[in-house]
Amino acid sequence: MSLTSKFSSSGGLPIASQAEAEAGTNNGKTMTPLRTAEAIAALADGGGGALVRGYGTLQGHTSAGAAATAPPNLRMDFVSNNFATFTLYVDGSSYNFTLSDTDPANGTIWLDATFNSSSVMAPAFRDAINALSIPGVTAYASNDGYDFMLLTKSTTGAASGLIFTVNTEPTAYVITGGGSGTDATSDSGAVQEVTLIPQSGVKSVLPVKISVFGDGALSGVTVEVALKVGGSYYPVAALINGALTYGEAVPANHWDEWVIPRISSALVARYVDTPPMGGAMTIFAVAEQIATA
């Protein structure tokens, strides 16, 4: 009866299997070049950690917002006092006027044109519109002969509208201005979050060092560095005051996140407060990226 074993030609020890080489616990068998390569590959992916580095730049807003505006003022010039019908539109509501020498009795607002000149009709329109007490709308008549009327609207926003139309005799009345207001717009253009170390499979990111370079425009702005898993953030550090042009973040009160693995995590930096107008901050990170599952 004969027994056969795998022995190395040099030391007489058995050759490790692939499983034994990858486990790295057997101290009584020899390693071939193939087994060594298999062990290195397995341990590097599953047990050891690799230092990785990355950076990202947070940017302040590049475009300033604007306040909401009211509709432009509306002006109606009275070229004559020809009989005509008019419609005033305010925020979706309409008000009809009839200029004639006879009350039309049709529910419109009647302006008596009997013996009235164009210079008299401006204050007549003014008084008729102001008597309606339309929210935000005020009518004025000119002070230089009363030959035009001015309408203003104080309420703002895109839903705020002021339109006047001449339905008949358009050449006798010239209308300019009016329209709609605009909504307020916010500052825009900021880069509010950047990935410093991207997620790599189920590996965890353990920060080693975080440094920052910024400018004075970010004075007083809080920037958080955190491990990000899905949509959840686990703070690592709050960067030093942006008023300093360079510096280094330390664990501070977030020490646990420097030593406790977060599976499938990335390392990110983000604004905690509203981003400022202008300015930039570049964050550099060195971290150990290890497999935890």
C-alpha cells in the first residue's frame, strides 16, 4: 500500500490548497507562486484595506435671484371721446365700461359722454375705476390737461395681471404698458454636494485625513463631511470656518464615524446652510476603503 502527497521539492512540506492559501491561517504548508497570487487577491479584496484619495469642489451660487414684481403701469391716452366699449382685466376678473351718451343698461359701467371732451374723460375713468375698489389697483388722471389715465397695481407675482382693452374705436384711445408681474426667483447655480470618495460595492470608507482650500466668500458657511449610505448621512466633521483659505478637518464630536464601518458608503461634502453667492471650496480626502461584507 502506498500513500501519495503533494510535497514541495525544496522543503518537503505539503503544498497549500487554494482555500488554505486564501484563508491565510495554516502555518505548516508551503506556497507556490500561484497560491501566493490567489492569497494576495483574496486578502486584498476581503480583509485588507486600501488607501484611496479624492476631492471635490463646492461652488456658491453663480446667479442671483430677483424679487417678485408687479405688473407694469398701464396708461390710456384719450385722443378723442368717441363712443366705445372697454374691458379692464385684473387677476382673471373683468370689468366692462361703456362710453356713450345713453346708459346701455346692460350691466356695464356707464360713462356719460354727453358734452364731455377727451380731457374730461380721464378723471371720469379714474373715478369710476377707483370706485370699484379693486385690490391693489389705483387709477390716476394726468395733471396736465387730464388727457390720459394711469393705472398701477401693487400686488406682485406672475398671477398679478393688469390689462386694458379698447373693444371699439381703438384709434381714439391709445393704451400702453400693463401685463403681468413676475414671481420671485431664488439664487441658483451652486454645487451643493460633491462626492470625495465614491461608493465601491459593499466597501466602507474610513476617513484618515480631510483638508480644505477655500476663499473668503465662504466665511461663516458650514460645510459637512459625511459618510453617505443611500439617502442617509453620517457626519464625520464640520469643516473649519470658510474664512480661512486652508485648513484641516478633525473628527471633533463625530469620532465614531472615523472608526465604525458603514457598509456601502461614500464620503461626501455638502453645504449645511444656504450656499452663499459666489465663492468655492475644494475638499481633499484620504480614506481607507475596506470590504466589510
